[in-house]
Amino acid sequence: QKLDSPELIHKLLGDEMRMLQTESLRVVLLDTRYRLKRVETISLGSLNESIAHPREIFRPALTYSAHAVIVVHNHPSGDASPSQTDHSLTRRLAEAAELLQIKLLDHIIIGAPGEGSPGYFSFKEAGVL
């Protein structure tokens, strides 16, 4: 199955990541047909921040010869709105992906579903990627 939409990634990881008490950053590795190769946990953070360098995020993509990646992290507060740190990380990841010739399909933040909110924020859907 192609994993090329935020909804599908949310179905894959949302329930589990929403329950975490601290931030976790994972990278979904995809093949040339956008099928799942594997999911790697990159970092576990504090209550409100998961620090990860692009080097650590892309290392599994290089190791497992992924064609494309989707970066996913959670906000334990339940608010999936991106922080300034999230925006700057996404910009750095996009630059690194271009240099490495790996497609960065999306960066998704998992929160809690609420009124008018699907429970996640997608940088791709927001037009940032």
C-alpha cells in the first residue's frame, strides 16, 4: 500500500504516538513506490521538545536505501500546531533532503483530534513542503 498521505501515516502511527508522555521523532522510510520499508525512532525528548539533527534523521534513509521519507513527531500536549522550532527543523530537513537526493514527502505532527482538527498537522498540506 502506498503511504503518501498524512491520513495514512496518521493511521499507521497516530494512536500509538498520541499516547506518549514525551516527544518522539520517527522517520518513515519508503521505497520508490512509496511502500513502507520500516519506521525508525530517531529521538525521544522532553515534555515539549524532541531535538534531532538532520544527520540522525537521514542516517536510516541512507542505511536502508530509502527513496523517500516522512518525518513524524508528536506533541504530548495534544496541540498539533507547529512551533518555530518545528518550522526551522522542516526547512533544514528540506535542504538536507535535496542535497542527499532523498524525497522528503512530509513532516507530520501528531496531536489529539478535536473539534475541526484531524489530530495532526501536515507541513505538506500547509504548503510548506
